[in-house]
Amino acid sequence: MITTENLTVRFGKEALFENVNIKFAPGNCYGLIGANGAGKSTLLKTIVGVYKPTKGKIEKQGVIAPLLELGAGFDGNYSGRENIFLYGAILGYSREFIQSKYDEIVEFSELEEFINFPVKNYSSGMLAKLGFSIATVVNPDILIIDEILSVGDVKFQKKSNDKLKSLMGSGTTVLLVSHSIQQIRNICDKALWINEGKVVAFDEVNKVCDAYIKAAESASKDQLKNISLE
């Protein structure tokens, strides 16, 4: 579970968030939507601890597995195999545990042929597969995903979606940022619409997405760049 109380994050005089009060309950998937620069990624990074609140507080219960950026936690000169142990250690897993789950991670990632290659030679889709497979090898209490599921192939996207639903059934809280409104609708129970660091709506997923699409009619091209409203 995650709860924020009067969460405010400032960089200098600029407020990225101001007095945000939200509660993410266990076993649900929450989609974060909003125009480019709205503050979605900043909220996730604040929850994880990359940024510290200027005011207010965040209460977190359980182990968080974050997937915030492609390749984050990986060393490009190390092989996929070596990075499994490296990233696993960053997530707090022991080497013994990762060793016991190694075959499962590689099989789910579908990277058996490339696991001994340096990850600097991996495509963005391959990095996404490897990171997702490591982070979800156990049921984390909170799984945070920022955009990375959009870069994999269609087959792996479906496989990942099924895995997310399985995790939610086991009580995992999932926070998902996606530029695909359809993906948000397909996976999430609720949606959080953020605009300029403020919560516009936090409700049932289709209700929020419908309102967001209607509002997008007046948004600029830059705000909607790379965003799929269908």
C-alpha cells in the first residue's frame, strides 16, 4: 500500500507536485496518465525515493520493485547473465535466491540465445524483457513500471500483461505509466490523471480515460507527442 499526504515536490521555485493526497491499495493496478511533462515519472521517482518530498510525506508498506528507465540498474559492459545478479542485488535479492530463480528468469525473458552477450548490444525491447523478468521473479508488494512495457514485441507485451494480472491476484500493487490509453484500459482498475503536478481525476479507469481523451482535443501536439489515445 502507498499513501501520500500533502505531497509537494519543488525544484527551486518550480512546484512539480503540490499537496497531492492519494492512496494506492493492494491488489490493484493504477494507470498514470497525462500529457508529456505532467509529472507522472516524477511522482513514481518520488515514491521510489529518487526524489525527496519538499513537504508532506509518503507511507509505503512492503518491498518495491521499480522499473523506471530502460537499462536502469544494468551495466552495459556486463552480459545479460551478470546483469541478472547485479539487478537482482539492487532489488534486494540474495545471490543464492537469484541463482535458484536464474533459469526461470532467462526462460521468461526469452533471451536464452543472447544471455551471455553484453547488454550494451541489446535492443530496447530486450532490455525491457530482462528487467521485467528479474523484477517479477517473485511477487513484489509494489511494482512500479514507467513506459518500458511499450517497447517489447506484441507477444511479450501480452505475456507481461498476464503476469501483471497474476501478481495483482496475489496482492501486488501495480503502478503503470503508459502512453497507450488502450493498454491502461486493458490492465488497470483505476487511473490517476495528472496535469502540471496536480491530480485532475482519480477514479475507475474508463471514466478517467474518457475524460482525458475529451480534454486532449484541446491539447498541443507537443503535449500529445508519442501518446496513443486509441
